[in-house]
Amino acid sequence: MERLPSWIRQHLAALRALLVLTLVTGAIYPLLVTGVAQAVLGGNANGSLLREDGTDVGSALIGQSFTDEDGAPIRTYFQSRPSAGGYDPLASGASNLGPEDVLDTLPVPGAKDDEGNPDTGRQSLLTQVCARSKAVGELEGVSGARPYCTADGVGAVLKVFPAAGAPARVVSVNQACPAAPFVAAYQGVKVECGKPGEDYSAGRTVPVRGDARAVVPPDAVTASGSGLDPHISVAYAELQAPRVARERGLGLDAVRALIGRHTTGRALGFMGEPAVNVLELNLDLDRLKG
């Protein structure tokens, strides 16, 4: 070896280091970690898969929707919280819309988007929350009203165009004509409905807080940051319990007992809030019925 040129010795040393590091980091370490995980963590290391009748039906760590082929909620099941990614692990993420997103883009009748599809406009985060709350209220037989939401389930937002210090024109921009505006007048000026395609950017944005008290819990109308949250709040589960019990012909106390069985406490006893795993709860419901 001493008779070899220095550059060859350097290359051989580099090759030996590459082989050793490849063996250690690419084989020994992964096998060691995998072995410890399988021995200590069991099912968690394999994705916390849930099986029913010998078939994988989901993971306790990933939420899923309980809707029919048309997207309507299946009334015999507890519903998960909304997901911006449709509970697709490959599309995990949030809507990236924030609290300032309160203005809709109204669809223009007869118009098409860049791909030739009918123009559907764009719902603001506020209108998404309002629409979800209205839908949940109708499903559960409770009030879906919320502050800053109209009765027809859109954001209660005005665009005010001043003139000489007083409003000269006021538009309920999220309510497309011929809808009746949620308020008839603002500071003495008649409120107009929104006209699709009209530019209202010059007006002052005024969200209007009504006196409604929200009954539908926040997690029923807002998507999680990951879009894959398998849990709902205890309050949302309790809201759904009467409907599920009625649709399945079960006693309400029995359904509430199942909710308690699938409720996890706060992490480390003080972080977060108690939560209910929806998939595990629904699977137990099916077993109870059988």
C-alpha cells in the first residue's frame, strides 16, 4: 500500500468510508430501529391499522369521511371534522386561508374557467365556516347560526362606498342577486345584493356581527392543519349522538357510553382537550348493532 501513489490511497480510504457508512446507516441502523419499533410499539409501528372481518378499514391516526357517493353525510355514522384535502394522505395540508379571508368571488352565470368548466367562483374562509355550520345545524336539528354569518349560510360582509363622509352605496358582496341582503339598510343607505363579476375592491370591507349564539362547535366547521385529523371534540360527538341513536334505533345512553369509551384525555394530562376517535367509534357502533 505504501508504494501506491497518494491519490490512489486517498480514493481507497474514501471508498472504505463509503462502504462502512452505507452498511451502518443504510442497513444496521434501519434494521435496529425497525426491530425495536416492532418489539416495543407493536401496531403503532405499522400505521395503527384497524381491521374488521379480516380487512383493513383504516388507520386510527388518519381521519376519513363518512359520506355517500354524492358527498351527503351517512346519517347512521358520526361525522368527522372538515378536511381541506379530502382526507387524502397525499394531499395533506390546510386551506391556507386566514381570518382576513371574508370576501367571496361570486360565480358569473355562463362564464367558464381556464379549463373550460363552468365558473364556480370562490368561497372565502368565512363563508365556508358559515355554510358548514348551516349544514351541520340542518343535519343535527339544531341552529346553525353563527356571528358574522347570514341566514342563508354566507359571510355577513358589506362593501361600503363613501361619498362626502357618508355611505353613498352599500353592497352585501357575498349574497349574489337576486338574494335579499341580510340587512335592509346600513347607516340609512339601502343595501344592495352582490352582482357577479362587478368589482367592489374600492369599497371599505365591513364584516357585520349579528347577535346569533353559535351552537355548532368550532371543530365541526373548521378543517385541521393536516387535513387528516381522526378526532372530533367531545362537544361535537355529543351534538351528533341523538341523531345517530335515532337512526340506528339505539338508546342515547348506549351511544354516549361508546363516546366515552373512545374519548382520549389531554396529552400528559394538561395539553390540548379531550377528543373522540371517529373511526373507532363508528366501528364500535357497527359491532353494537350486530
